[in-house]
Amino acid sequence: MGFTHLHNAMTPLHHREPGTVGLALERGRWAGLIPDRPYVHPAALWAIPSLPFVSNAVAAVG
């Protein structure tokens, strides 16, 4: 099971109710995170450093 765009439109990670993000971190074989400010607070990038970053920016593709 994999997760893309982790945190995007998902319930926040909370210690009592981990939700989809907690499931992804516990059981997911892989997960991608959009590091853009509107989607994820910078503190989350430091808290979960092993996730690969993905982007929803298509302009960079050409």
C-alpha cells in the first residue's frame, strides 16, 4: 500500500487519532509528501525527514 500527496486534504496527524497520515507512516510501503507551504507546515518536514518529496508543479516538466 502506498500514499501520495501525504497530508494533502487529510486529517492532521494527532497522537490520539493518527488518521490517514498515521496509517501511512505505520503501514505504508512508501509515501510521498508535497513540501509546498500551502500543503504542509515546515515543522512537519523536519518531523518526517525520510519521506520523498513530490510536486504538483507541472511547469517544471516542460
